[in-house]
Amino acid sequence: MRVRPALFGIVALLLAVPPALQAQMPAPTHFESWRPPTSALLPDRPAPDSGHAPPNGSGMLLGGVTGWAIGWAIGAAVGSAVGCNGSYSGECGFGPAISGALVGGSFAIPLGVHLGNHGRGELLKGVLVSAAIGGLGIAVGSSIDDTGLWLLLVPVGQIIGSTWMEAQSTPKVAPANASQ
């Protein structure tokens, strides 16, 4: 009685093949795609992905904070590994880790802001502003403040500066009635 399972298998294959072959057939080409009618009530707007949308403020801030956290973590790990030559003793201290964190944050913050704005601004300008704010913050903060408060103020300034520069370099939205 082994014929019955084999017969069921053959019947199942014969019933399964036609839908699979039909799915591979090309679609008919004589149908037009439907487009909604134009209306005087709806203004003409550029497509959202055309690069002419306004800057995304909340996305830029969220990207800057995320870039700061990731940049500081990776920068601190790399700075500690390079500055301490692989020996994690008490003699090395936090200096190389803090330096690495500040350098990593100077590049990761504008990258996060740029990605938060969907890549519409100019990344190089944001990196230059962030590096300038970081360098100025390190120079001024380390010479006048012994508490380390400048370590918190530098990334805040970098996020604000990178967000401002990204918003300034984002293409502006043209008015809807500019062509009339």
C-alpha cells in the first residue's frame, strides 16, 4: 500500500506547479497606471525625497546626541589603548581616554547630525565647526577650570554648532507659488 502516498505526492505537485508558473508570467502591458486627477485645492509641493524639504531639527539633535555617545565610547577605548600602550595600570590615568573621547566626539557628532537630517546638508562644514569648537573648548576649559565641567560643555557646544551648520547648509524650500 505504498502507492497511495506516492499518488498523493504526484497530485500535490501537479496542483502546485501551475500557480508557480503563472506567478512568473509577465504582467499585461495594456493597462495604464492610475494617477489621481489634479486639483486646484491641493498646492503643488515637491516630493519629500527631492532634497528640498526643510531641515529636520529633532532628527539632527537626536543624531548629534547619539553620535556623541558612540563617538565618546569608541574614542575613549581607542585613546586608552593607544595612549597606554596596552597596559591598563593606574599610572596611565584618564588622560588618553579623555583625549580620544574628545577627538572621537568631534567627528561623530557632526556625522550623527548629518544622518539625522537625512544627509541633506554638508558634512565637511559640520566637522570643521565641531573640531573648532572642540579645540577652543579644550584650550580654554583646561586652562581655567580644574573641575572638568568643560568636558560637558564642549559636546553641548559641538551639537549646537553642528546642528546650526547643518541647517544653514541644507537647501532651502522654494515657495509653492514661486513659478507663477
